[in-house]
Amino acid sequence: MPKVDVNKKRGYEASVPVEKIWSKLENGMIDKNFCIPLGERKSKNDEYTNLDKAFHILAAGNVLSGFGMFRRVALATLLKYNKPEDLKFILIDPLKISFFHFKNIDKYLVFPIITENKKAINALEWAKEEMERRYEILTKNKIKNIQRYNEKNPDKKIPKIVIMITELGELMDFNAKTTEDSIVRTAQMAKAVGIHFIITTQRVTENTVTEPIKNNMPIKLAFQMSKEASELFIDVSWADGLLGQGDMFMNNFGLMFRMQGYCLEEEEIEKIIF
């Protein structure tokens, strides 16, 4: 079991600017296509994934624990290094303020940024239908995944879609059955057709992080939370001892380790991306 420093000394920098990993992307040390920075380990090794490997990510923690910063870094990086013809977003923000600094990205959006629960549910239902439509295209062309299809059809590319939900709890309160059914059905089938979820929540309860949703999110990022919430989310109580401000455990297909999340200041977003 990883030891949590009772003196609250991380042993490494608490703030790791995302530019650290961006420089590696720009120098070709890391493949920039669909890359998602995750964090830096105590060894100073950078942890990252891409949509083809991650499939879906679920992040949770207390207010100001760092999961909102992870979401900001992930979105900014995907926008910075991918073209709108290759990548689209469905941004669902029941909190209404989380994407304030990402207002000018219309060319990347399937729908305008969604802040109403009913529209969010409709968007999730649309994504499920789009997943099925894409499967029909692949079946008709006898191709098993979207990557291969795009290689064979460069003039008719099908873009990946990232569905980012800022607060899962709000949608579950509004319509738990449809929310869960849409997420689970799409998540189960979507990896071959390029539809991916990045979901965050501060409500780690059985009614929000249900077993079907949790089981279909291969990567889970646990930020500081209560012992009970940690046991529900990652099956161990370790996140109770995290220090906040981006300190997290990552459960990656069952492999667990601790790291410090990257940070990106709000005022840097527009001039870095646009």
C-alpha cells in the first residue's frame, strides 16, 4: 500500500505545469494525437494516455481536490494538438461555469456547450444513436474500427468524439435511468467507433457512481475524498489520505499508483490554444 506522508510533504513539486509535457509533445517525444496528460509521478516520470488506449476516464474528488484542473488540462491539450476535422466534443456542464474559458471553440463542437439537463440527456441519446450509425458504416465497409476506416477514406474521415461531463451527479439526479443507460451502452460499444467519455464528479455515492458506470470506465482518477467514497470509487480507502491540489491515485485497468496532476492557469488558456 502506498504511504501517505503524515507531515504533508509530497517529496515532489505540488504544482506541475502542463507545459512540461506539452514540450515533449512538440518535440516528438510523445505522440500528440489524442494525448491526455494525467500527472507526474514522484520519480518525475510523466503519465499520459491517449483516447485509443484510455477509452473512457472517470475522475472524482472533493471540491478543489484537482479533478476540475484535470478536466481543464485534458480539454486544452486535446484542442491544442488536434484539428476539428479529427476531433469533436460534446461538452455537458450542468454547473454552467466550468467551460467559461472555452467559449470560442464552436468549430470543435457537435452541439453548443450544454448546460440544461434535458438537453444533456438528449445529447447522450444522440451519441448512442451515432455510435450505432458508425457501426453500420464499419460493417458495410467490412472494417473493424474507425482508425482503419479513416486510413482507407481520408476524404470522408469520421472524427472522434469526446463527451465531457462536468458533474455526473446532476444528470443522475435529473434522470438516473436514461443517463446510466446511455453512458453504459455507448461506453461498452464506442471504442471501435471513436466515441469516448471523460466524466467528473464530486458526488461519489452509490446513486451517482453506479457499478455499471464505474465498470465501464477503464481509467479512474481518485482525488482527495472521504474514506467511504474512496472505497466505493477505487475499492480501497487510500484517497482519504491524499493532500488535495491535484494529488491523486490512478487506477488504470486495475493498476494503481499515485501522482501529481498537471496544472494550467485560466488566464493562459486562450493565448495557448487560440
